[in-house]
Amino acid sequence: MKKSTIWVLTIVMALTFAGLLYVQVMYLEEMIKMRDQHFSEGAKRSLYALTTALEQNETKKYLEEDMMITEPSIFDTQTSPLQRLDNYDLNGLQNGIDDKFASYQKALKEQYLYQKGLLNEVILSILNQSSNRPITERADSTTVKSYLKTELDNNGIVIPFEYAIIDRNGNIVYKSSNYKEDTNKNAIFTQALFPNDPDSKRHYINVYFPDKNKYIFSSIKFMIPSFAFTFILLIIFLWTIILAFRQKKLSEMKNDFINNMTHEFKTPISTISLAAQMLNDDSVRKSPTMMQHISTVINDETKRLRFQVEKVLQMSMFDRQKATLKLQEVDANNVIANIVNTFKLKVEKYGGHINATLNADDPIVNVDEMHFTNVIFNLLDNAVKYRRDDCPLELNVTTRNLPNNRIEITVQDNGIGMKKDDLKKIFEKFYRVSTGNRHDVKGFGLGLAYVHKMITELKGDIRAESEINKGSKFIITLPINN
């Protein structure tokens, strides 16, 4: 897959996730707004029903009191329309049916006018006298709480509430036990208790719901799994994209590595082939010096070819979680001495010099010889790659014994060195130190990663010390096989 295709898919998926999250957030906001509005309407209806019930109670009370006072006098001082009708019927039977109906209608009209006047007097009495009564008598706390709870339940608001009765100046007349005066006014619902009272005597009820937000959000908690699944998908998508880029980079590195190895194989194969052809010449076979030279060339090129093949093997090391090692007892001094002798020609080719100070008295280690050799070769090869052009290359390889049955191997050079930030990353796969204007340094950032992996597999440790333009020093410690 091309990198441009991965980028296109990334952008499309990113826009898709952004749109999905936007729709979910907008839907959530609308749900919260709708639930809040529904809650507010239910609370307002409940408060209005409360005030209506209180007014009806007060009116009913006044009507009962007035009827008890006026009803006896009505029947004591006046004759009922039916009694008058009976009298008319007995005394004026001879006047005919028309007179009876006229008399009956007149009696009903008089009774209606009397009752209407009575109701008007009661209403005027309620309006004039009720507002003078203390609010604690007109709306006691028990009645208010009972009515308010009933009306809230009828409107589907079954959550705790706190309330307070206040006068027109905002002073609290009485309140529930947990009502707080410093509550945000935007969270309080207010309603006049008796709207027909004069403004100077009007009282209000404030109702506060401590769990209002919890109640609103509890109705939309089904959205939480939706957001959780969306974020999980987003994380999986991001991880997939990262893996895609890593695999793309790894694929490119492998292809470049194979192409480079193919090119590198050509030189030693051509040299060995040429040497073999020379051996077919009788004059060459008769010259011991020439035979020695050809033998040396074939040996060196074979080692070079072997080294290139082992680099290919290094690539496969990163495809396995655990390396397969063939451990055996090896004399570290002898192995390093052989590597130095083989590598000396390459160092001298660039006008450099390599020294080996092998002071370890107990150099026997339990390692895979091939991988151990590759580790030292990689460190020496890096020293040659990152040499300085303004001074001859100096390479020093040393060994010494440490306490606790360990051996220390150091490879030090006087090359271009590294920054402190690079020292923290040089053992990471594919990480390469910047070489400035130098373009002759080839590699794929696998050498030191391989070195670190193999030393770790051998239960050892490796660290690096370096300064810019002063060189680098790699220090390896391995357990000694007693």
C-alpha cells in the first residue's frame, strides 16, 4: 500500500470520527436541554397547582364560616319561596294558574338575588381580610410540603426538594431544614403563594432541587456506552494507522536492505571468482607468494561474504520475540583478537589504527559465538562509518574482569561522537544519528538495536558514552562462565 493511500484513509477516517463525535455531542446537548426544559415545566406546573390548591382551601374555609353565620338568619327572617308559593297556592287558587306561575318566578328571582349578594359579600370579605392573616396560618409548612410533594409526584418529579417561604423583601418566613440561602438563584423555582394579594403583602415560595443535575443526566446515561465505544474505535483506528506506517517503513527498510545486500554480495563473489580463475593458471600455482596472496584474498572475501550474510540474519532477529541462541563456552579474548586481526585491513584502508588490550584474566563466557562476533563487528564497523575526516581513526578494544564474576568489553573511537539526546535513542530500532553533511554513511538503524538485543539475550548489559568531536565509547558487561 502506498503511503499516499494510507494518508488518504487516515484523513477520511479522521473526518468520519470527528463528524460522529460532533453528532453525538450535539445530540447529547439537545437531550440535556430538552430534559431540563421538561423538568422546569413540570416544576412550574407543580408550583402553580400548589398556589391554586391553597387559594381553594382558603376560599372554602371562608364560605363555610359565612354560611354558618348567615344561613340561620335567612330562614328565621324570611319565608322561603316554596312557603310563599304554598301560601299563594292556598289563598289564591281561584286566581288561576297564570298568577301561580308569576308568583313562583318572582319568588325564585328574589332568592337568586339574595344568594348572589351573599356570594359577593363573601368574595369581598376574602379579598379584604385574608391578606391580613399571617402567612403561617394561611399556608403552614405541613400543608405546603404535602401539597408540593403530591403535585411534583403527579408531574413525574420524584426527587428530593428543599423550599422556603419568603416575603416581598426576600426575607425568609420559614424554610425546610436543608434549604441554603446561598443557593444559585438560577437553580431556584419561584411562585407567588396568593397571586391576588396586594403587592405589599404578597409572599413567595422558593423551591430548590439539590439532585436536579443528577436527575437530568440519569435520563441520558445510555449515551455513555456510545461515547465509550466511539473512543475505543478511535484508539484502535489510531493504533492501526501507527502500525500501518511502521509496517510500511519496515517494508521499505527491508527492501532497501535486500537491494543493498545484493549489491554488497557482488563484490566478494566477483573477487572470489577471479581468484578461482587465477588458480587455474599454472604460473600462479607455481608461485608460493602468489598462492599465499590469493589464499588471503579468498579468506578475507569469504569472511566479508559471511559478515553480509549474517547481517541478513540480523533482520530476522527482529521478527521473533525470543532469539534462538546456540550457547557455548567461548574465550572472549581469542574471539576479539581474531576480529581485530580481520578488521585491521579495513581500518588501515582509511589511514587508521586499531589496538587491542585484552587484560581479562578470566575471559570464558557462555555466548552464541556467531552473534557475539556480530556484536563486536557492528561496534567496530560503526566506528569506521562515523570517523572524523580531520584526524586519523584510532580504535581501542579492551577487556578486563569486574567483581561479581563479570567481564567488561569496551570499544572506543575518536570519531564524530553523539549528542546526549542521541545517546538515549541509539539502541532503538531504525533510529539513526544525524551525520550532518556526510552522505557516505549507509545503514538502516538496526545495528545498535541488534547489539542491544543480543547483549540482553546473553544476560549482559551495554551502555554508551560520547561527546561531540571527541568520539564514542561502548561498554559491554557479560557474566563469566565459572
